[in-house]
Amino acid sequence: MRRQCNKTAAVGLALVLLAGCASTAPGPEAADPAEGGLSAQAPSADDLDPDLLFHALAAERLGAAGNYIEAYGHAHEAALLSDNPDLARQAVSLAMRVGNWEGVTTSARRWRQLDEESSAAEQLIVLGLMNQAEFESAARELAPILRAAEDRAEAWREVTLLIASAERDDNALAVMDALVERMPETDESQVLESRSLLLWQMGRPEEAFELARSAAEGSEDTDRLIWAAQLAAANDDFEAALELYQNARAVDPDNARLALAQAEVLRQMDREADAIELLRTVPESTATLYSLGLYQYEAEDLEGARQSW
């Protein structure tokens, strides 16, 4: 089941990336028959290349007939002959249809060659490499992304979600291992948090929480503390969640979002009175007043709820 879910996730990710990069420019307007003219759009130099035209048309015809394997071969040849990145993107799409991960990687590399700014091409290269069990190569692609990021923590989260889209769990774990090895300068708590996120995406919440708790130990990173608290709550360990939220609020006492999260944990622990008291101490906002009124209503303090709302 996990393998099938991952395959679906991998295909879904690729389709999202491909759809996001599809051209949205309108086609040329049809010629007015009354004028007796053709489209005003002049053909490009590529349009005059007979080999390119052959491969592009063959790919279109074979794809329409459902022969995606042969269609991909022609589409990739067309991409090699053209400087239009859309042709490479279309080749990637055809390779995806038949699960040709080597083709995905090869055509995505051509796409990136033609459009160096395309993050979608980069991500599809990595997806193809992971699903070919090319762990070191995938890590080699990902490491520069992390090193170039201004927000290293956010980059690790995005990269981890990409790794989690691999078809197989063992492939994803192997890529994470290879990436960590390539990034020796990374803080150990960041590595633990990233591994935690990966395990959570794999449906292994208990292991994810243990790593997140280790990452949060002694940390003053509120995002890291919040992540560990969320996993604790997801595992019904409300005592641990409460402690982690308290630690986060000690770092950022004016953060109303943290107060709301802590109050919700108290509510889950049947400590509504403590939740109400906590929300009375934080600056008023729409969210805090709504939650305060809700808790008061549930505690049958109708007058208090009316005043809060």
C-alpha cells in the first residue's frame, strides 16, 4: 500500500510541476476567411527543420494513439533538436505516463539546459534519479539547492518533502542518508527535524515524534518546538505537547498562535478552565476571542462567551 501511495504521490508531484510550467500564452488567432489570409505568426527557424517536424508530429500522432513509449522517443528527439523548453517538458510528461524514470531524468535535464531558472525541471531530475535508485546522484543535485538557500531551514523542509515523494520508502531514506553525508556542515538538530518530517510523510508518526523531540531538546527555535509539539499531540502525548508549547512560549511569549495551540492542548486534556485562563492573558484578537468564547460556551459560561464574542 505504501509503495502504491508513493507512486501516486510521485506521479501527482510530477503532474503538478508539469502543469505549473505549461505555457499559458494564447495561440495565434485564426485567419479571417474573408481576408483570405493565414495566421500572422511567422514560423520560427525550428519550424523549418524537417527532422524536428518529423519527430514532433510522430510524437503527437503516437501519443494520440496511446503509444506513449514510442511517442516519448520522438518527443525527446524533438527536444534535442529544438531550443524550446516546452518540447522537453512534453517529453518529460510522456515519460511519466509509462513510468520511464530514466526518460524523466534525461528529458528534465534537457529542460533545465534550455531553462536554467526552472525549479520544476530540477525537481523532476531528482524525482527520476530517486526512482532509479541513483541515491548519490539525487543527493548531488539537492545539496547545491540547500547551500544556495537564504532560509536553510525552509529549504530543508522543501527538499525533504521532495524526497518523500519517491516511490519507495527505502529509496527516500537512502537519499536522505546520502544528502546528510554531503552536508556535514548541517546542524544535527536540523538533520533530526528533517528525518522526522520524512518519517511523518511515510506514515510513521511515533518514530517521527521521537526524532522531533530530540531535535527540539534545548532548542530556542520556535518552529522546531512547534513541530515537535504538533507530533506529540498527533500521537496523543498531550503532556509532552504541553511542555513543548510552554518552551516555545518562553522563547516567544507574545505569540498568540502559540497560546492558541497550547490552549487547545489543555482543552484536549479536559483542562478547559486552564485553557480559558491562558487565553485571558494574551492580547485580544479575532482568533483568541473566538476560541475563548468557544471554551466558555463549552464550560456553560454563556455570559462569558457572549462577552467574548
